Amino acid sequence: MIDIEPKDLTTQQVFGYLLGGIAPRPIALVSTVAADGTVNLSPFSFFNTFGANPPIVAFSPSRRVRDNTTKDTYGNLLATRECVIQAVTYAMVQQVSLASTEYGSEIDEFVKSGLTKVPSDIVKPPRVQESPFQMECRLQQMITLGDGGGAGNLAICEVVKFHIAEDIIENGVIQPERIDLVARMGADFYTRASGEAVFEVRKPLVTKGIGYDQLPEFIRRSDVLTANNLAQLANTEHTPSADDIREFRDSLEPVAGDRQAYERAARLDEYDTMMSLALTLAEDGAADASALMLRAAATALDDDNVEFAWKAALLSRDYVR
């Protein structure tokens, strides 16, 4: 590890480390209106939600590092106390990047970026038609976090109306693949929150799981199972009984094959076939049969089949050499 105290760095260096290490960050595309009616549109990646009752979101229109000036969004919010915050999707990310250009205060970034204005229902700033998730907001509080270049200004806003595209919702849940969000990282890097980048993690059980410390020693010290795998196993209330393991062993279909067949099944993530072939190889005297079974357990965990993984892992103990 490199140990660094912020006071030993330039503000730009601190900024770079923060942006690279605290990522990915959601992007707030914020529209505001100046006191004279000029519309402004700008993205901010220091942004998140902080409550649902009332619905609170916050972002930071920070001071510029290079010259310690404030952004139009900051001044507009103080003047009118209204904004609209939009989610940024992959389909509009290049336009949003263009909107981040520091045009003069008299310039309408909607025009420069090609994004489309639509009227809001409650607040004066317009919404961005291209975004499938829009929030009309009122400024609740602006907290100044410093007075030097790079200092943050925390704009705490209450959502007074949501506008959400109907086709991104299924069973009351916004679907990642349909909204196709992008997030900001360090330097010029972004990430797309869809496809293989999206995965699910089961929330801890309401009734407490057994915990990492209660895993059998041979499982905890496995060279096959990862720390994530172990946490999945630890997030269970009960472990399979000896009878469960016997039934599991008897339920596995005998499969004739060799190590090549096992590796083929592994490439296809066929963990049930992997387990059956591991048993066949064990009967043929394979010294690493236990490890082969643990690989099957790990593959089952990748598919979130924790029950299969537990039984495979416990059965593997009988073949440790």
C-alpha cells in the first residue's frame, strides 16, 4: 500500500485519487434556470440519494479546481431554488459529455448538446426528454464545504415529482437492462451498468446466517473457494445434515468420462455434470477428487445455487487425501 496524506498532494492529485477510487458514481444531469430565465444544463457525478421520506437527493456543484470559481448550476440554485435531476443512459452519454463543456452563462447547453427540453409540471427548469428517469426538485439546503478551489457545495434537494418511462419498469422494479445507466469513473473513464456488468447479490437473511466463523475448517481453508464463495455459504441459516448429503450423493447420475469430459462440463458451467464426473474420477483414484467437487460447488455458487454448493462441498470432505 502507498500511504499518502492529502496535505502532501496538490488539489488536482487529491481530486484524481478520489475520482478513481470512489467509483463508479451515478451521474446527475441537472437542469436549472437563472434569475433572468437562461436555462443551464450540466452533469455532476458527486451525486446520490439520501432518504425516501421525504425523498432526498444531493449532488455537489463543486468549485473549479483551476480558478476557484463556482458553476452556473450553483448560482442558479441559490437564486431560484429549483432544478430537475435526470439519470444518464448509454444512449445519451456523448451528449451529456458535451453538455459538461464550460460554455458561458448566456449559453443554453440544451442547444449545444442537442438534448430536448420538455416542460416540467411543478418547477420552472425544463426536463430532458431523452432521460427515462427524471426528478423535479426543490433545493432544501446548500451546504458550503470550503472556500478554496475544488471545495464542494452540497446541494440537498427534495424530489417533488418523478417522471419515469413505463417501459423500464417490471413488477415495480426498474430493470437495469432497460434503463441502461452509465456511471462516472476517474479520468475519462465511464462504465455501463448493463450486460455482464450487472449481477445480483442475495441480501443477508432476515434470520441470521451462520456466519463466516461457523464454516467448516476445510471449507474456510479451501484453495478453490473464493472469499465471495465463502460469504455465500455463510449466508445460510442451516447446513445440510448427514442424511441430506447421502441423498444428494445418491441423486447424482453416474456419468462415464475422464478429466477432459470434466473440463468440458466446467467450461459450460454444468456443475451437476462436474459433480458426477468428479465422483467417477474419485472412484478411479483421482487424488484431487475433493478439489474437483469444490470446483463444482464454486460453479454452483456462481449460479446462486447455494444448496447444491453446500452439499457438494460437504461431500468433498469424504475424498480429501
